[in-house]
Amino acid sequence: MSTLTGSAILEAMKAGKIKIEPFDLKLVNPHSVDLHLGSSLKRYSPSALAGLGLGTPEDSRRQRHSRWPNPWKDLSFGFIDSRTPPPLIDVPLEPIPTRPDESGWWLYPGVLYLGTTMEHTETRGFRPVLDGRSSTGRLGAFMHITAGYGDNGFRGFWTLEIAVIEPLILYPGQRLLQISYETLEGDQSFYGETGNSSGTYQDHPAEPIASKSSLEG
């Protein structure tokens, strides 16, 4: 198994084995292509979690960041039931005090956010791998905290599992990610064509998709 170089990615695109839309040649790196954060950000509904509640515990870490708007105030905390995840709710864009003409998402430590890539990708014959850019990591942002390996045959927008170490503001359309491609050995099978639960997240729209673990047994 090896990783495609930037020129090899372009050759695979010409052959129709890799698709990235929209695509900008300037975003091709030595062995990856930069991607952007999409226009939707969601999180699991805290009100739905309250049914399994832990009450309203004092959180000293959030108290330390009390100068920031607190999206959790007046809400109960609870567990996420992995078999029946709660619904997703939109994270609203908030104005930037120093730039009133701009808005961004205000992200907080200890919260899981689900975003999406701006780009739609499709891969045949390689394994796509998604990760944050180094400049993103230096901001303390995990853009894809698990499941960064895609499947041969996947097509769609990538749902991102986002978490931050410090309070951080992110913006729609921001260049935060990179996708690379690995070669495969042996007989190939394709996502959504194997007859099992494969394909659960195929062809979803350009918005974050919640866990479908309840469908997987």
C-alpha cells in the first residue's frame, strides 16, 4: 500500500477514478488536496439528552471560559445513547465583535460538532483518507476525530466529527482539511455494493449526518 502523489491524484482524476467537486488546481499538495468546511454545522440536541440526565453539574472548565457566550446554559446534560442517538440541531452563526460584517461558528471544548466538507468526492480504486491540515491542528481543532479512512467506492460529502481544545471560531468555506489516497492490494470491493451494511452513508446531501448505529445492530 502506498500514497498517491499530487501528480498521481491528477492522473487518477483525468481517468475518472477520483472526483472532487468543486476542484481548484491550486489546492493540490505533494500528496493530498486541500478541502473546505461546508456551510452547515450541527450538534446533538442537549434537550433530548436530558431524558437520561446527569442533572446540571458545575463545570469548572466552562466557568473558566465564562467570558464566551455559553450555549449550554439553562440546559441539562446527559448521555448520548449510542443505539438511539438524539436528533441534531443547527449551530447558529454568531457575529464577530471585531468584524461586525462577518459571522462564524463559536466552538467550545467538550462538545462534539458535526460538520461537512464543501466538496463532493468520489473514489474508485483507491482508499480516500481525510484529515485536518497542519495549520488547523495548530489551532487545537480536530476536524475528523475518528473514521478518517473512507471506503473504496464512497461518493458524497464527508461528515466531519469536530472537537476543539480551546474555544475557537470557525467559518463556512474555510480551508481546514486535506484528502489523500492510498493504493489497494488484492481483489477490490466497493462501498455500497457488498450486500451488508456498507453504503449506509452513501449519497447523502451536503449537510452533517448523525450516527446511524441504530441501523447496524
